Amino acid sequence: MNEIVTDEEVLGGDPRLEGTRIGVIHVYRQYEQGETPEQIAANYEGVTVADVHVALAYAFDNSEEIRQIEEQEREVLKTIRDQRPEKPNAEHLSEEV
């Protein structure tokens, strides 16, 4: 059974299953979307149902940390969207051809 670890060099320091790049947040999201622990474990090679339960227990015991991770991800996505250039119009594209 894998333990939950953190390392600033992996997933930006977010908690994950030891020996993997599978974040607790990834397991938690799948659970929240209605997948069973068995289904979640089947999504990852080498991950057991016990590993999924360890990740879920961590998520439930550290709900504030999980909310912070979700908020950080929302902020990153917003920044990316805000920095993305607007779609060029078709006229501009045809002038370059």
C-alpha cells in the first residue's frame, strides 16, 4: 500500500501516492464524479483499492488543503485564459495567405 507523500519537485508539492505522480486531488475528483474506489484503482497501473482509500482518507482528513489546491488550479486556469490571445478574425487570416 502506498503512503501519501509530498515533494516540491513532483506535482508542485501537492500530496500524491508515493512512487507515482497520482495526486490525491485526482483520486478525490474521480470519487466526487461517482467512480467507486475499484473503478479508480483500475484507471491506474499498480494502484490498489487500498491506495485509493488511503488517498481518499487523506482528502477527507485534509479538506482545507484540498480546497486550496482546487482554488490554485482555478487561478492558474483563469490566468491562462486571460493571457490567451483572442481568436483572429477570418479577414486577418486571409490577408496573410
